[in-house]
Amino acid sequence: MTARSDTCPLPRARIGAIDALRGLVMLLMLVDHVREFFYLHAQVSDPVNLAATPPGLFLTRAASHLCAPVFLLLTGLSANLYGQKHGSRAATSAFLLKRGLFLIALEVSLVNLAWTGSLLPPVLYLQVIWAIGLSMLALAALLWLPRPLLIGAALAIMLGHNALDGLVLTPDQPGYTLWAVLHQRGMIPLPWGAARTSYPVLPWVGVIAAGYALGPLYAPGFDPALRRRRLVTLGLTSLAAFLALRGLDGYGDPHPWQVGKDGVATALSFINLTKYPPSADFLLATLGPGLLLLALFERLPERRLRWLTVFGGAPLFFYLAHLWALRLTYDGLAGLDLAGASGRIEAGAPWQIWPIAAAFALALYPACLWVVRLKRRSAWPGLSYL
């Protein structure tokens, strides 16, 4: 490994791989959000109720499981790259603090307005953008740890937090609000209603810290072949740990798997994992493929990934744009009296979710491309938030 220089520019190939993977998970997220908007008559539980969920719908939901873990991992990695570019942990910490607070404010305003149609809804949903924001605030402090301690903390949080599953507080007990934010999905009373902590944040803090710890693999001058080998090793190790932990069925996920009526049913039960909060098994099963895809994308020609890097190069813009596109389309169809007997827009078979999502992606591509090009041309620091 050659010595790195903080002033050396980052090679575009590896940035392209990061953006491409981020773009892929954003598109999978779009598929899941189309399901949320247009497949309302067949919502899924966490974990999925296999007895009431067709395999096609289950697999559609399972495909989106990559999104949050991989995005948080890449967020931590990008924070490290930001530090390499700007030359200090202090600058990175300050950036994370500002960006984290911005995302939290965005979640409780524009994002919730898109989901609920109200600035003060009876239930304020604290979801992935809020969790990313809080994780950034946590990383702003954790990045000061020596790297071995940071790695240890990340692994301890990601793999050890299920030991806390037995700690369940009620709203009248001290510490309930903090625990609902950290680990126990719950409702927090508000003056006009309640806030739903859909994404308890503790495990995600471990994921963003793990991503930050990957940063030295992307230091200028680091051998790309060695980086890819280490990513593959980490990815395969994660998957092997998942298979071992899930196979033992004693720790790693609150919901054990069961032998089904056939091999398909058994396999679906095996990968039917808990996301809220993400179990140790869930994180191992999703971060492993994410690391393998990151290594793969670095080897692929840039021209094959260009369309993914467009979506991944403006992730926040795409997130807001796709939510509002879904909201306005849904409201427009309802306004034209195209809702079903239930008064809701409902897609038919689960497979229809995918072409609907593809249509939205194609419609949003030109705007995302414009934002990516604007970010490259302009020196305005505010564009980095998009």
C-alpha cells in the first residue's frame, strides 16, 4: 500500500462505483414506495406474514431491504471521503452536524407532507431520512475515536443490539421517549398527535460507523485490486456470518425461521427478517451483497453504470422528487375519480409495481441528470446537500 496524500484528487472510477450502488438502492427504494402508494390493499408487516403474502409481493418487498443498510453504509463512507478531501476530522464532523440537522428538519416537513398530505398530521412518521440525520449526528462524535475502537463500536452495535430486545418500556415509564428513538419502535406523544419512530436509530448508527471505517480502503493511492479483494472478503464474511447465525436460530433476529410445506416456503421463512429495527441477521444479509456489488461495480466499465450514477449522484433530490411525483400522481388520479370502490388507488398484481416504478424512474431521469451536471459545474456548497 502506498502512502496517501490528502491533497490528491479522488479517482473518478471508484466514485462512480459508489454513486452507481447508491443509484441502484435508490431505484429499489422507488419500487417499494410505489408499492406503498399504489398497492394499498396488500400492505406487508415486519417481518412479512408469509401466510397472507404472495411470494411475488414478498420478494418485491425483500428486494428493497438492501436500500437503507447500503445507503447508510455509503453515507458513512462518503463522510470519510469528505474528510480526505477537506483534510480534517473537524471539518467532517461539522459537515455531519449541519447535514444531520438539515435532514431531520426535512423529514418532519417536506417528507412527511409528501407521505401524509399534511404539515401537522395526526401521526408524524420518523422514517429513513430522520434516521440518517440522527446517525450523522452520532457519527460526528464517533469519528473522533481511533479506528480500531470505531470498528469495534460499529460491530458491537450492529451485532449486539438484539441483546436489548427484551428491554421494552411503556409510555409512562422514565426513558421511554429516548428508548423509542434508539431501539423500540413506538409512538411519542406530541401536542397535536404523536410521532411514530418507524426507524429506531441505534443499529443504523453502527452501520454508518462501519461505512466510515471503510474509508482507508478508498484513500488516494490505495491499490484498487486490493480494495476489491477486501470488499469481497468482507461481503462473503458477512453472508457466511448471516447463514451461520440464522441457521442456529437462537440469536440474531427476534423471529425464528420455520420449516415450511416445501423448499420455497422454507427459504422464504429463512430470509424473512426484521427491519424495524434492523436485526443483526438483517444487516449481515444486506450489507454482504452491498459490499460485493461495490466491488463488482468498480470493475465494470463506466458506460454501463452511467445511468445508475445519475440517480446516485443526486440522491436527496431524487428522494424528494420521487416522493412528490408519487404523491401528485396519486392525488391527480384520485381527483379524476379513478380510485376504486375503496376510494384508494390500487394496482393489480404485484408484478405491476415494477413497470410503474420504471416509468417514474424514466420520467425523473432528465431532472436528476440536470442536477448532477449542475453540481459538477457550480461551486456553490449548498448543492452538495442534493
